[in-house]
Amino acid sequence: MTKASDVFILKNRKGLEVTFIARGGQITSIKVPNDRGEVVDVVIGYDTVDEALAGDAYFGAICGRYANRIVNGQFELNGEKFQLDTNNGPNHLHGGEDGFNNRVWEVEPVKIRRFAQAYKLSLVSPDGDQKYPGELTISVVYGITEDNEFGIEYSAKSTKDTIINLTSHAYFNLKGAGEGTIADHELTVNSDKYTPIDGEIGTVTGEIANVKGTAMDFASGKLIGEALESNCPQVKLVDGIDHNFVISAYDESLRIAARLEHEESGRMMEVYTDQPGIQVYTGSHFDGSEIGKQGKPIEKWAGVALETQIFPDSPNKANFPNAVLKAGREYSHTCVYRFF
């Protein structure tokens, strides 16, 4: 059996290196070279495993059973009402206080042709766990290719009809962790629509709005700082960006969702997914009170999370993508981070 502190490393011949631990499948480091051969760790977090175990358990972790928010922690399925724990104001977030980010996953190496190296992470969530219906058996593959792709492949089955939405919660800074904010990163999102949030509800309203003419318009690419400095009411609500974007021309196939670039460092990352949405979160809750990598405080906007997903509160929004997993059917979700 794996222990919470067990460390696993994925490497390829081009110098890309991904490190994670068994607790939460938490990605603790992604070391990326640029075209000058300079290698930096682009994931926000901590220098040691002990610090990671004691610190923010969402950093780089697998979130579920339902990543993101469910309004008032309530949903109805097959005529039965369910009340989940509320851990984010009035809402349920990332599976509640005991989400999958806090669980110790079983980890084993696997050989998969498309990957240079891969591990399979496994977890069984009992019926009623986190107050969700059904025993859920989950498998997540972390794999790295020789093309500098880091793939995350989720699959799950339930013994009862349930809801599900899994994601990975790494924060990226292509300059390197501890090297300032992501305001000078250019972000492109393959989306012309997003789901606005309401301050009283604390999450989405069900509206799907156009990004054009708003601070949320990243369709053609722009510096994140342009949005952070705007007077847009949506930005002011969360002191940054914490919004779900609707992937354009979504058809369940793997397609580009976002591109993050930092010109000076010479690094770029593309995000691909077969999911309908991507949450962009600029880490506005960081306030410098925690010490991160290189012994530096983790400051506001120190990194940006790009979380591929089903929309927030989808179980309560008929116009949002379906988040129901039928008993015996398979949930699948692929996310690929490709580094240049």
C-alpha cells in the first residue's frame, strides 16, 4: 500500500519532469526546460513533501467527487434530494472537507504505448462517501510523452446513478514558482462564452454570456494583467478571475482549451481536453502568509490554475452539460498539458 508521503517521478528524454505524491495525487513539481536549456519548476507549491502534506492540500491535487461548486450543497437525482457538506460559504466545493485531494491513492507503474512513462492512481469511494450515492471506483493515469506532454486520464464507474466532475488543481507560473505573478503571462482561451458568477450565490447563476467586450475575452490572447487591472464587475467580485469558460465547438473530442505563454522565459503551455469547460483561477486568495518554493511567500496571483471540467453546479442547471454518471457506465475525462 502506498503512503501519503510516497513520491513518484515521471521523466522524458527532453528534460520534462513531473513529481507527485500519493496524498491527493498531488503534483508537487513540473520542471520544464526552455529553448536555452534553462529548467525551472513551473508549479506553485512547497519545497518539501512534509510542507506539502501540512500546507494547502488543493495544490496540484485531484479534486472530486464534484470539482468546483454546487449551490447550497444540494442536488436532486432520480427524484431523490441530496444534501452535501458546505465548505465554501453556503456551497459545496471540490467534494467537501474530505475531498479526493485528502485521500491516499494507490499508485502503480503502468506501461502504455503512447507514454514514455506512466503511473496509475486508484481509489474506491464507498457508497455515501461525501454524502454522494454509489460506490465509485476511480482510476487516474498520469503519463508523460517524449513530445513534452503531461497527460491526465480519468475514468470511473459507480454502483448507483451519481454525479461526478474530476479535475486537477495545479497552479502554473512559467517563469518559475516564486518568481512573481502571472500578470505578465499571455493567456488564450478557446472560448467565446463564459458562465458569470453572482456574489450572493457565490458561484454561477446558470447564465451563459458572451466574452466579447468584457475582461473575460481571451479568445485572441492577451496579458492576464489586463483583466486583473480592469474595472469589470466580474473581476472585482473575486479580485481576479475564477470563472468557467465554455469550450468553443465542443463535441466530446480532445481539443485545445487554452494556451499560456511567457515570452521572456521562452516557455509556453497548451491545455487540451475532451471536457466542455475550463476553470481559469488566478489565485486571488493567496496573501503571502504561506511560504512556498525557494522560501518565498506565495503572493496574490502567484499562479494560474487551468482546470478542465464540467461546468460548476451543472446538476442544478438544465442548460449546462450533464454531470450524471449512470450506474455501470464509465466516466472518462482526458486533460493534456503540453509544454514548449
